[in-house]
Amino acid sequence: MAHVLSQVQRSVRRRRKPVALTSTHVLRHPTGVSERVIQFKRINEQKATIISRICSRSQGSYTSPTQVPHRPVDASMVTVNTIPTAILDDDERTIPILDVRTSALNDSGNPIRDQIVAGMSTLGDKWPAAVLFDERGLKLYDAKVSQADGYYPFVAEMKILHNHADDIAHAILSRGTPGSVGQDVIELGSGPMKKTALLLSAFARQISGTRPIPTTNYYALDLDKRELIRTLGELGKSEVGPALKGKMSTAGLWGTYDDGLRFIADGGLQGSGKVPQDTEDSDSESDSTPVPKPSNPGQPLHMLFVGTSISNFETRQEASAFLRSLPLRPGSGDTLLLGMDQNDNVEEIERAYNNPDGTSKEFLMNALVNAGRILGDESLFCQDGWEYVAHFNTSLRRFEYHFEALRALDIIDPMTGISYTFSKSDQILAHVSHKFSPGDADKLFAEADLRPMDRWTDDSSKYTVWLLERPAA
């Protein structure tokens, strides 16, 4: 997605020129990765040999699921014919995890890696939110950040869903067009699925009767495969699993937002997307249920974008551009359920996003480790060389997290050998969280070509869950 920069950002941005090292100083990465990925695509029968060769050259585990591998290489990153699965319940039914990553299917590069590099070379470019949410980051957010005293967004949204989940589910599923048998629900960034459990239980209560193969499908899109397997597995083993039986099928989509949207655009929900169908190397030894029943082309699509994810784009213009790109069809019954932080109390925002017990700092500092891992060396950003800086930017009405260099530093990209020089006090913009006034929300929806259908707020009106549609022309 092209960056749309505000006038304020343009005025403060400082261009940094990367320094190319001499050949004697270039850090080499394992060669031939791209060739092996391409060869793997073309010659499937040589899969075992190629994976064996890659594994023999790896020196450790690689956990970032959204990039073309650099160093070390995990065989799962290039096993494009594998659908890993997670056990659904004690009957040993399983949930398919579909690998929809573009980088796993072709040599198209890694946009997350590119954005990390851009943030180092151009002070002011924000690192992608994906850097914060590796496996450990997701667990830290779930166990510590969301539970920290004063973190109102999670508490407020959970209260809304506890109180109004049935109303929300009815408003969504009642949008089905006449003659449409089933519906598709896709969650963008499913995370720990605590909110998901409330919504899916409510959906199940709205669906009358059961079918051998449900025609209503739930897809959880997330960029960490192991967390998808863990959370979908736990969901299936909870009381939600039996409630969904015969009513909604469930599946995971392993990839970024863009990967998931491309999967939909390529007809993935109708069974024509470029996803693997061979389960011979499944992570589970149990028999796998089939991928959810392909949707009919006119089947309503419902997208869940809860949490504060809409706040995390670098600019409000980028947020509206993303919402405008969602494949919601006018007049089709398609909907978007969107969470939005609308608090304007700066003191409360500061306490929530910079918790005094250190949980916010622990969560953000983990992103330095993951950024290094994505670049090829998780120790690349030494923890004692950077300070965590957090504050509310009143002019842009957003909370900001920065990494500030404590001394002069040279960061060498393990893949390219390019050195990025930081002076003491230079800052990398790590993460942001915009706050939306009623006027901000109206402007966002207008620019995104969305129309509010309904909304639910907490008692203090700090947080709102919106139901939106694409208006007919």
C-alpha cells in the first residue's frame, strides 16, 4: 500500500542514506533461497529432497511467517503444498490452515521486511504493526497488555460484545440476500480469539438447524501459523466448538492482511484460489476434514476488524484507503464489523498505552527482537542500545511508540550488507494508535465509501463497535 504522508510528517522527515559496505565487510546470507523456492513450485516431486537440503543448511528456527526466508531457513516456509492442521475437538476433527502468503508462492519479496528497512533509512516511516505481533508478541499482548490495569480498549470492547453479541450477530447474518444459502465470515487479525469466541457463539445461536457440511464459514486470518494452530485448536476444544458443529465450519488463513484480501480477490472462498490441497505433510496425524465448502459467488461476506487495528495505520489516510480496498460489494449484504477507540481523555490514554508496571515496554521491546529476526538476525538490535519512548502526539491525536538510540549505532542488514547509521537520540517510529472523534469517524467512513448501519458503545462512550456496509451506487 502506498504511503500517504501528512504535511506534518513531510516537514519533519529526514532522509538517511544507507552506507554500502565493501565486499570484505558484507555479511553473506544463505544463497539460492529464491531459486529453491521457484524450483520447489515447479518440481513438486522433488519436495522432500529440496526441504532436506534447506533444513541441513539451517542453523536455527525461523518464526516470521510473512517473509521470504533469509536466515535461518525453516522448511515450513517453502512447503507450499502443506496444509498444517489443528485438532478441533476430542473427535479428532481438524481445522485446515490455508497458507495464503504470496511470499510462499513466488519470489515477490517481503513487504514487512521492506517497511522495516524503510523505517531505518527514513526517520518518520512507521514500522508495520506486524513486527509487534510475532508469537511472543501475541502472547504478551494477550496475557499482559490487554489485562493491565487501565487498558480500557480491551475491557470496553469485551463489555460491548458480552452485552450485545446476539444483537450484533443478528444484524450481520440477517443481511443474507434472498436465495443465498450460506455466508462467509472473515476475521482480519484473529489474535487470541477471546472476542471471536463471543461472536462465534452468538452466530451459532442465530443459525437454525445443522448440516453435515455447514454452508456458513468462519476464516481466521493471522500472520503467525503457530498461534493460529494454538488458538483455533483451543477454540475448538472450548464450549464454542460443539456449539458450531453442523452450523459453521472454521479454517485459518496464514498470511498478512494483503495476502488474505488477495486470496478473496482470486476466488479463494469459491475454491478457485491458489491454495494447496495436499495434506500429506500435515502437522497433525489425525484425519483432516475438508476445507470449508466453497462459497457461492453471491454469498454474503462479513469481515471482522475488531480491536484497535484501524488505529495502527501510520496515517488516517492510509486507514481509509485500507477500508476502501476491502472487497465489500454494494447492495450484496456484505458487512464490516469495526472496533474503534474514541477516547479523548489524554490522561487515560497515556495510562492505558504506557502502563507504569512495564508491560507496554516489554511488549514493544520484543518488537526489536522480531524486527531483527525478520531481517535475518534476531540479535541485530541490541537491547542495551535502544530506549523505549512513548507519548501522546496532540497535533496528530495519536499515541506513539519510538525506539531511541542511546548511542551512535551501525545496523548492518544481514541480507544486503548495507549499513544504517544512527546518531544518539535518533528515533525509529515503532507503532501508533490513532484516536477518533465522532467527526474523525464520519470522515473516515466517507473516504472509505462506507455507510454506518448500526453501532454499539460502552457505558462511557470511549469505545465503539460499528457495523458498516458499502452503499449501493
